[in-house]
Amino acid sequence: MTCRRPPVSRRFRAAARVAAALTAVCIASGGPAARAQADGGSSARLWLGGPLPTRSMRPYSLLFLQILPETPDVLPRGSRRVWVQLEAANTLLVRDSPGGAAVEEDTEVERLLVGWRAGLGGGTEGGVIVPLVWRVGGFMDEVIRWWHGLFGITATDDAPAGRSAYPPFRSVVAVHAPSGRPGPRYGAAAGLGDLTLSAKRPLLASSSRSAGSVRLALKLPTGAPSKLLGSGALDFGIGADARYHLGRDIVTYGGVGGVLVGRPTDLSLPARDMVQWYLACEYRANGRDSYLWQAEGCTAPVRTGNRFADGPQATASFAYRRRLGEGRVLSLWFAENGDIHNHTLPMLGAVGPDLAVGCSLAWSP
């Protein structure tokens, strides 16, 4: 007996009912939390810390809604935050699967994100993220070869032949059928990605100790599916974020969410709904400097037919954060996939880009 996936329209209607019910619960039972957030809560005492707003930049992952990690603190009415983020992620995933498809992902994705969040009043915050994406040969192939050499890494689970077996600075994304028949092959491309809208409501009253919130997110099909810059479909997600202080200088963050994936218009691979999660720990060394470790992951958004590539997706990030002034914060980080521990600890890195680097500047206008 074959299990058929429910039609997208029916799944989205069901998701809308769940979202409406969840929002109603937040409004009805979260009155004190909403009032605390509307009055500013602890926002005035919290500088722009929080988890890194980044997830795996594997080419297929970027086609679908990513509920980026975010502080659960809801901005009070009239407050705004803007952030600009530049990331580069190099992926080398080239391997066969016995009886399955062969994947070939040898590319670098560079992405510029412009994000905006605003307190709308009544304990509600709205947000928008606009991405510009470049998928190119990049600049990190030789850097990664040197970096892996420091740790004696040659062959890896995601590229058993090793990096030296492939020419540097390529941009190829392809899946080949078990029969050996070539599938669609994507080269370099650049353009607007899929835009994301979000709304956030508090679940817990925000304080200097803790906070919790729920987010609804919608991805709009603004990227070009023919260039593998977007899925060509709407995605809808619900996520929850939390913050808890372990003493004065250590702050922990966590979140979990679910994404209903729309049917891609040009992609020949079947898409599937996702569960996304993240955990982060920030050490605030003083009033200006902090250090952050973050792990994030999700279920694979597409079925390539390759057992390894369709396994858990996860990366681990390490960041330095500097407060430049009132309301302005600079963040610098790098992220690794499971190569860093030979794919033995899936929660601390699994399938994803070999190496990613990023920087962001956030401020309150």
C-alpha cells in the first residue's frame, strides 16, 4: 500500500487552523506576557545578543523556508532593529549510494541578507528578510584544503575521494539516477532569493532571566526556480524560541519549529516537510565582548535518493560578538559540518557545507 502525501492546499489549510488556534491561545493566556513586552519588558536591559541568524547554506536547503534562530524577546511598540549579514558557504558533497542516486554538489554560496524587525504593539513583532544569493566557484576551496590538512583530514564521508580529486573553484549541483542517467545540472547563478515574512508573539513574560515566544513565518517565491535560487512555491512555518540565563554571564538559547513545504515548480526532486532546531550558548566576557557556540539542524528538505545526503542536516558555529555602541553589535563566525568529528556526532554537525564564514552588523535605528 502506498502512502500518498496530502495535497498542498489541504496541508496549508490545516496549518492555518493550527496557527490560528496557537495565536488565539497566545492572546488569551499570554496577556501578562504581551503587556510586559508591549511595555518594553526587559528589552531596554538587553543589548543585541541572541543566537546567530544563520542555518545550513547547502544549495537545496536555501530553496525552502528557514526559520532563522532569533532572540525570543519581542520588541516594544515603535522599536526597530535592522541587520545586514554577509555569508559564504562552501559545499563539497560528491558520493554514490549503493542502489541509490549519486549526488554532486561542488559549489560555494555567498548570500547577503537584509533583515528588519519592528514592534507593532500589543505584544506583537513583525519581520522581513530579503536575500541576495550568488552561487559561484568562490574562493574557499584552497583555504579548506589547507584547513583540513591541519587536522590530517583527507577523505571525508561527504567526499570519499577527497578534495584533491576535484578541480578547485567549480560550481556544480546535480543528482544522477541509480541507472547512471544524468539529472538536471545547475551551474553558477545569482539573483534575488525567496523573501521571508514573520510575526512573533510572547509565550512567557520576558525578564532578565528568561523569555519565550512563538513565531509564524511565510516564505514567498521571489527567487528564480530555473536558476535554483528559489522553490517557486509558498512555505509556511511555526517555531518557538526560548532564552534562559545560567548566572550573570552565560545565556542559553534554543528553538524548534516545523515547516510545511510547498510543491517546487522546477525541481525534479521530491520535497518534504521539515523539522528545524537550534541550541546556542553565549558567554558574555564583559559589557562589550561575547563568545557564542551554536548547533542547528533540520531534516533534509529534498529526497535525492542518496542515503547519506538525505540524512540529518546540521552545522556547528563558533562566533565572536562585539558591542560597538548603544544598540550596535558586530558578529563574526565560522561554521563546520560533520567533517570536524568524522560524522560521529550528528547533533554537532552532519550533512552541510564543509565550511561557512559570516559577519553581521545589527543596530537599532
